[in-house]
Amino acid sequence: MILQKRNTRRIGNGLLCAPALALLFLAACSDNDLPSPPKAHPELLLEIYDATAKGEHELALVKIERLRAIEKTSVFLSELEAVERNNAVMERVNDLVGKGDFSTALKVLEAEEIKNGKHEDMTEAKEQLAQLMKVDSLLRDAQSAHSSAKLKKAVSGLHTAAKNIMISQKIQNFIERKESEVKTMQMTEKDRMLFGMIADIGSLLEQDRRDTAGAVTALLALEDGKNPALPKILSAMCDTHKNSE
């Protein structure tokens, strides 16, 4: 996952732990708006550019600090330092996201805001991370759901989240698979319920509780009027009635 805007480099590829699926955030890096670089100490400046190009943001920050000690009034170096500081933070955040450690990633962003103040990039990163954490939580819920109601709720949440965040095809496939499982679970749950009702009716008839058995039979007929057990149940109820007379 990487977030950044103007003058910032984004990195990307965060892994979701639950089903081990990936989310990817990509953005371009541009430094077209930076002021002109200082003309003195070109070798040190080239080293900074080289470290930046290689994504070695911590090293770039060290070299920028050295050059700023010489060029104390350089606006270019001041802005470049802010860019590379953001990049270094984003790099660490992406590494944590890739490991599924979202809570620590969030703490890193919050600590950066406390240390250097709020920044548009950090705010955007926190928003995306919050969405990522929500998706991960919903994926876990969908993976562990033991009822159609819970699975349906998780899938619905994932559909909503998918409108606000870029998700991988693997996650899309996962959502579709779980969506089809909702119907399968609903059918299984209904079969279990009907089987339980039939068993309850049999038990009630054995206890000669015909009125209660009749009420449960009526519910069974409403749920599944073509259930093959209904004729047998009605026959048994008639036999019980005749025997009681």
C-alpha cells in the first residue's frame, strides 16, 4: 500500500491476513514542483538523487541533512526533506501492511503526525488504511461465518467497501464465491429446520400433545407445503385422534 500525492513516492502491495489476499495501491511520483536545487556541492546532491531513485529514503534523509547543514537557507532541500521523510514513513507503513500488521502501521502514521504535524499524504494514508482494515475484518468475518445471516452481512459489507477501495481480482473472486455460499447455507439451514420440525412433531404426537403438534405441522406446511413428510404426519395425527376416541 502506498499513498502519496505531489512530490511523494508511493509504494505498494499490502497483504490481507485472513484469506491471505492482496490489496494494491499505486500512485505516481513527481517532483516537478520543487524549487531549483542548489548549485553548490553537486556530488552530495547527486548522492541524494541516487538514494532517492533507489528508494533508499532513510539514506537520502541523512544526506539531505548533511547538505542542509551547508545550505541552511535552501527551500529546495527543505521541501525535498519533507518529501523523503514522507516516503520513508510510507515505505515502513507498506512493509507493515504487507505483513498484515495494520495496527502498527496506523501507529506509525499517527506518530508521524504528532512529530511533524498533519500532512495531506498522511491523512490520505490513514483513510486508506482504515478502509483496508475494514476490508480485512470483513474478509475474516466471511471466512469464519457459520450462519447464512452472518455471511450475508459480511458479503454485503465487502460489496460496499469494494466501491471505495481498489481491491484485487482474488478478493473479487472470494466475494463472489462467498456470495454463492450464502444461498447454499440458507438451503442447508432450512433443511435442518424442517427436519427439526418433523422430529418435534413426532415427539409431540408420542406425548399425545396433538394441539401443539398441529400448530407445528401448520408451520411446516407454510415453510414447505410439498414436504413428503406432511401426508405421513397428517395420517399419524388422524390415527392418534381415532385411537383417543
